[in-house]
Amino acid sequence: MENSKIKVSTGYRVFQVINTIIMILVVFVTLYPFIYLVAQSFSSDTAVAAGGVTFFPVGFTTATYKYLLSDSRFFRYYGNTIIYSVVGTLISVFGTALLAYPLSKSRLRLNKFFTPFVVFTMYFSGGLIPNYILVTQWLHLGNTIWAVVLPGAISTFNLLLMKSFFAGLPEELEEAASIDGMGVYGIFIKIILPLSKPILATMTLFYLVGLWNEWFGPFLYLDDDALKPISLWVRQLVEGANNVDIGSSGEASSVQATLKSATMVLTSLPIICVYPFVQKYFVQGMTMGAVKG
């Protein structure tokens, strides 16, 4: 039997061409800023100042990276960011799951009260000054890691997304485990969490990126320079308000114009490296979590 060929219409071919062109433009617009940063970080100060850098480095040099990696502050700030991001992500993901699970059970008492109460915080907050007073004066968390990871530990949007995912899981599994004598926490840890890898990976990515780029919280609560994250230093570099002392040597002065770009490239690499490992769960977690509310 000969294979029948599906005849593609002219209109569909035109759509494919236009769609391909649009996707190429979107990819270009998305990637170009990062490509430009990489090219600028490897270019000479003169080329950057003259505006001659586009896709490829001009006057290729690694002096910027050599200087940056020789600065002990960079590694100290980088280490702080890693600690804040890892600890904060673990607290946030586990806390969000722990709260989303009972909220996904409509049969529980006071569920109809707590869910609107949680949603209320998505639109209204106590304000910046009361929050600052709460963290620094009442809880005495200033100049500690907890001032960075605890105030925004649970995102309402992420909580509702995870709640919807949990609500979509078959309840028969929980009932069977309950009949076998497994308790609530056993069901949550041994059954619900293993089935929730897509949404957990999505939440991990959301929280990790947020904490990695967080600078406003550390800006408010951390006065000790040794506790600052790399994102706060990058922010100061971009605004030119950091008073970075790079010395008066020829090598130091040659890296001034490209220091910002090199710092941004180095701070972006960990997130870029993490994303491929959670990409396969990301779309599944987002779509499944948005199906049932």
C-alpha cells in the first residue's frame, strides 16, 4: 500500500515561513543582550568607549576577568549569594509545599477562610517601613542571612500554582495509603512530593532566580559589607555608586569600562547552567498547575 501524502496548503506554508521568521527575531532579541555583554567583557576599554563592540570582542583581552577573579570581594559576595540562594530556595519550596497541600483539600475545616486570606496578601501588604521595623527591631534579624531569606520566603503566586497542582493529583492514592496505615506527613513526604517533581522543579527555578537576583532586601537589612550578595555589588557597579577601588595601574584602568559586563556574565552563568536540568519539568509543572484551581 502506498503511503498517502498529506497535501500542504499554500496558506500553511506561508504561515510556517512567517512563524519561523518571528521566532528567529524573538531568539535574536532575547540572546543579543547577553552576547553583547560577553563580547564587551572580552573587549578592550578603548573599543568599548568608542562603541565598536557588537557581536564579537574588539581588541580581545582577558584583563577584566583576571582583575575580577583576583579581587577577594568578588568571591566573598559570590559565596554569600550561593548560600542565600540555596538556603532560601530550600526554605521557600518546602514551606510553599507544606502550606499548599492542606489548602488544596477543600474538605478541611476553615479552608474557605484561609485561602482568601492568603490571596489577600497578594494584593495588599503592610508597607515597606512596617516591614523594615518588623525585621530589624522586632525580630532582630538585621545583618543575618534570615533577613534575606525569610521575609519573602513564600510567594502567593507560587503557592496558588502549587495548590492547583496538588488538587489535580488523584485522591485515590492518598486514600489507599491511609488505609495501609500511613499518616498525613507520610503521605505528603512519600507519595505527594515524589509525584510533584514537575511543580517542585518549577518552584525551585522561580525561587532560585529570585533569590539570586535579589538586591533590595540585602540593601535594606545588611549593613555589614562582608554579608552583601553579588547582586548588590552588580547593582552598585551599574549605577556607579560603589566607589570600587581598582587602583591606578595600567591594567586596572584598562578594565574599568568592561568590569560591569564581566561581572554580569559571571553572575548569570550559574542560572544558565541550572535551567537545562529543570527545563523538562518546567512546562509540565506550569501547565498542570494551571489546569485546576
